[in-house]
Amino acid sequence: MVEEKQSPEPVLPMQVADPTGNPATPATVTTARSKRKWILTGAIFVLIVIIAVAFLVFGVLRTTSDPIVGTWTVEPAGLQMQFDTNGTATLRYPETGYYAVGRWEKVAENRYQLYSTRGTKSPLLSYDPIADALHTDDFSIIFIKKG
């Protein structure tokens, strides 16, 4: 029987050569690359989520800043019209306390349709950004933004 001598040096794992004859990279290098790959993938995912949230937030802010939202008055008649972001429109007569609730919707750029509670359409309103006023097509009713 042949006796084997033990080497005083630590035993290193064998490296297997790939088919081209180059030695394989050590496991520690592969692990480091894998960690970097996961970190890079995670960073890209976080960036995509941040961009998606930004689009949602700015989209919501843009829709809530519709110029019609707010309180408007018709000075000679003493009427007030409140347009809310949820599409509710409330017409008030401050002197009598009478009010009527309906809804509004944007039908085109700077064009709005009002509906009564029964669904009856009112004349279209146009928003004039220069005058910051709402008016009917024939200018028979002109709303001026309050405050």
C-alpha cells in the first residue's frame, strides 16, 4: 500500500476549465456579479415605480386644476355657482338661500356642459382664460370667478 502524504498547504477547490480551455471564474466572483445584477435590477425597478407614481400624481393634479373649479358669480343677478372637482355644480341665490344641485362635465377644451338633477342640459359654457370668465355662447350669462 502506498501512503499518501498530506500537504501542509490548504487545499483549494479545483477550477474547471470551460470548453475553450480557459479556467472558470471562482465562485466568489460569480457571487459578486450576481449581487450587482440584483442591485441593478432592484434600482431599475424602483426607478420605474417612481416614474409611474409621478405620472399618476401629476395626472391627478392636472385634472383637479380644471379652471372651472371654484366659485363664480353673476353680478347683476346676484347668483353664485360652485363647481367642485367631483363634477358637482351648485347654483345659489344668496339673498333667498335657494340652491339647486346638478353636475358639470368637460366636453372639449374650455367647453363645459351643465346638467340638472334630472339630466336636462343647460346651454354650453365656454371658459375664456384671458378674462378668466365663463359665458354662454350668446353671452347672455357671464360668470366671473370669485376670489
